[in-house]
Amino acid sequence: MEENKNLAYQPFLKEIISKIQLARYEMLKAVSKQTVALYWEIGKAVSEKVKLEKWGKSVVEHLSKDLQTEHPGIRGFSARNIWNMKSFYE
């Protein structure tokens, strides 16, 4: 009897593992899509400020530091990345 349970359990386990892997993959795709959209929006906003208000390098440096202070541990907001976001928009 126990052997029959084990035979039925293994395919069930594989099915659950497969569902988890698929869900994780879909979540990563969604996060990547949202990250690209966020970076594009930041790039657009910075680009507009640079053009309209003649912002320069120091403002982007300051923005970078403020974002990193506001969101410690979240990567991607270095001054270099923000300039890359800006060029992504253009």
C-alpha cells in the first residue's frame, strides 16, 4: 500500500515543482519588463530635465545618491546607470 502512495506521489511532486518553476519564470519576466519600463521612465524624466532646465552631471550624481539613500540595498541607481537610462530614452 505504501509503495502505491509513493508511485503516485512522485508524479505529483514533479507536477508541483514544474508549476513552481513556471511561476518563478513568469515572475522574473514580469519583473524584468517592469524594470525596463521604470528605467525608461527615469531616463525620460532625466532627459527632459537636462534639456528644459539645463541640468548637468552634478544633479544626476545628487539624484543617484538620494535614490540610493531612499532605497538602500536596491541596485541600479548609480549615476552611470541613470545616464544610461537617459541615453536609453533618447
